[in-house]
Amino acid sequence: MPRVRKGAARRRKHNKVLKAAKGYHGATSRQYRLAIQATLRARVNATRDRQLRKRDFRRLWITRITAACGQRDLRYSQFIHGLKEAGIELNRKMLSEIAIADPPAFDALVALAKGEGPPKAEKPKKQVKAKASTEKAEEKKPAKKAKKATKKATKKKTARKSEDETAEESADDKAGEE
């Protein structure tokens, strides 16, 4: 069996690594052995930094919320605790966006966190829906009663007509016999 050389496969492997190392300083972008080390180290850093980025953004959001709460005489921890007690589940990213883009809405959230507003926003909505449905039902009831009354009246009229007709026929019959 003949000996197999790696020729083309080796070249593809080297080119793949060198392409990944493109833009690196000095020999690390041109020499295969140094490019392997540089790309390996770059991948380790990228993996670590993906996790660090999440932490950094969370810290930024918390800082923004803290600043917004400070303007409204409330501590961050009290604000978050108040929101949990009120049953509001917004993440820190959305809270920071609300604090920046919509200050009146953030004021409302602060009021809820302080306990000044209704405890849960869903309860009044359910009560309003129940009232609305009972009002609709009450509006429908008189209409149904009126329909029933007209049906009864028409039945009575038709019954009376048929009685009158039979009475007239019987009177005609009696008159004809005499």
C-alpha cells in the first residue's frame, strides 16, 4: 500500500487557522504555529467575555435604576422589593429603559413600589369586566321580555280570532237551519 501524504489537507488546515488569525499583529497573523496559539487564546477570551458582558449590562441597568430611584427619594432595594410585593415582574433591562424613555411611567412604578397605588393592577380590571358583562345581560333581559310579551299577545289574538270565526260559523249554521 502506498504512503499517503497530507499535502492538500494540511494546506487547508493551515489556511483555516491563518484566516482566523487575520488582523493579528506581527508574526501571529502569518506563521502557523504562532497563529494557532493566538487563535486559541482569542477563543478562550471570547468565551469568558460573553459571560462578562451579561454581568456588565446588568450592572449598568442597576446603576440606571438606582439613579432614577434616587431622584424619587427611594432606594434601589426598596424599589425592587416593593415591585415584587405588588406583583410586578419586570426585568432590570426594561426598568432601566422605562426610567430613561418614560419618566411618568417610572413614577407610577415607584408609587406602586411604595404601596401608594393598588396592590395588583389585574384585580380592578377583572371587576370592571364583571360589571360590564352584568350590564349587558341586564340590557338584554328587557328586550327578551318584550319579545316574549309580543309573542304571547299574538298567540292570544290568533286564538281569539279562531274562536270568533268558529262562533260566527256556528251562528251561520244555526241561522241556516231556521
